[in-house]
Amino acid sequence: MWKRARWHECASELEQVTQHFRRAYWGIRSKSWPRHPDDEREMVATSIEGVQILRALALAVRSEQDFDLIPPEQSIVGALKKRNATKSDAETTKRNHGYSAMLKLPDFEPLKLRQALNKIAHADPTTADYYVAPTDQAHDLLLFGENRGDQWFAVLSLLELIRVVRALPDARM
């Protein structure tokens, strides 16, 4: 189990995890398809670690926000479709190369930090997916869930989330 004391340490660790995941995704060992088994193992291991960090951050930052211990943060960290989400939304995200393109679609709205933290906490883990760009410019988490009978879909930029957490006043976990 990891041990970190501060939010900025979490952000730095999450950044390292996403870098390792992206390198494994693009095949650091074989540079060919199918992916080398060691790259596959690296992707699984870093995914598990990344989820742990994200959940810890989501709970810690939300708690501080709930009690007005940190200023409200309005930065956009993704795109959200509040209703009628389907699996095809994930495929559309991948075809369009990530969250920023989704913001241009009519059913999507900006996903701000607070909403993103809620989506991390309430997402259906069996339907989560990801998008990784060929460059280091995009690594998005694709989340599905339900709110009062409405199926939602969130595209969360891990790179933007890291940037926003680092901009927050640092706090103990």
C-alpha cells in the first residue's frame, strides 16, 4: 500500500503512473502489435495504482471542499454527458481524440473539478475505459454511471486533473 502525506505528492505520483501506463500502452518493449506481455502487465499494475490514487484524491479534496477549507475550483478537467449515455460515447471519444473534442458536441458540457471527483467516486468500475493519445498530450479516463435513473458518461483528463490538483493549496491527506 502506498503512503503519501500531501495532495501534491499524490499528483506527482499519479503523473508518474500515467507516464508508465502510456509508455506501456505504446509498447516500450516490443514497439509492435500485439503488445508485449510485460507491457500488458505494466498497464494492469499501473491502472490499479492509478485508481487507488484517484479515489484517495477524490475523497480528500471533496471533503475539504465540503467544509469550505479550500477555495472553490472551477477549472475544466473533462467533458460530461449527463443523460442517455451509451457505450458508443466511449468509442466517439476515442475517434475524436479525447475530451476536448467532446466539449464541441451538443450533448456534452464542461466537467469541472468537483463534478469530476464525484464521477470518480460514483463511476461503475466494470465499465471504465481509457483513451491515450499517440503523443503525451492526452490520457483520459472514460467513466460511466447512473444518477437518478439517467445514464451519464464522463471523459476525465488525467493530465488536467493533475495540473489542477497541483494548483490547489497543498494539504495533508
